[in-house]
Amino acid sequence: MKIFLKITFSIITCLFLFFFLITAPLKAQTSDVPTGTSDNQMMNKLENIAHEGGYVTDDQTASAPRIVGLMIRAFTSILGVIFVILIVIAGFNWMTSSGNEEKITKAKETIKAAVIGLVFTLSAWAIWKFIFERLIVGK
């Protein structure tokens, strides 16, 4: 259980560092740059390069809610992979316990913790999806 807590703490710490320390200095593109300035010319060049590369840079495709949605989808995918890894490790430990009750109990606790984590993850995803679809998009 201590390893599970250490892994969870490490993941939360990495996510915290990514979201608050790395992305904090990033600036969003603003459209209030006067025409003819070097910033506007640079943005036009970058948009031309993006279009030539096949990227779409319109407001509907590259909007903040869509980017947040992609980040949440990636985060939930990572948590799903962690769930599968924990279940496989716990199953392996259970199968190789040779009847040792302590190892079986530890494997059962790991499976319970993984299932509880999966339930929380799916609940968070369902709440986010409801909020996004009903309140933000307005479907």
C-alpha cells in the first residue's frame, strides 16, 4: 500500500508541476495586436506554416474548452493504464503467493484500491462530460 501511495503522490506532484509551474508563463494569443506590427506579421507567418503542414488553427478547433477536453481525456487514459497495471500486479502477486495469507490480503487491498480509483476517475469524467456538454456547449 505504501508503494501505491508513493506512486499516487508522485503522479499528483508531476501533474501539479506541469499545470501550475510549466504552463503558467504561457501566454494566449490575442487578436488585439495592431496590423503591421512585427508580432502580427510573425503570427501570420506561423499560421501560414501551420496551414501548409495541415494543421487547423480556427477558433472552433483550437479553442480552450477543446484543449482542456483533450487534456482531461489524456489524463483519464493515463489513469486507466495505471488501473490495468495495478490489477495485473495484484493478480500476479495473488497467484504467486503460494497460500501466504499476508500476500493474498495485500493483493486484495491493491485490487480494492485500484477499483476505487477507477470509480473515482470514471465519476470525475462523467461529471466533467455533463458540465461540458450541458453548460458550456449548451446541447
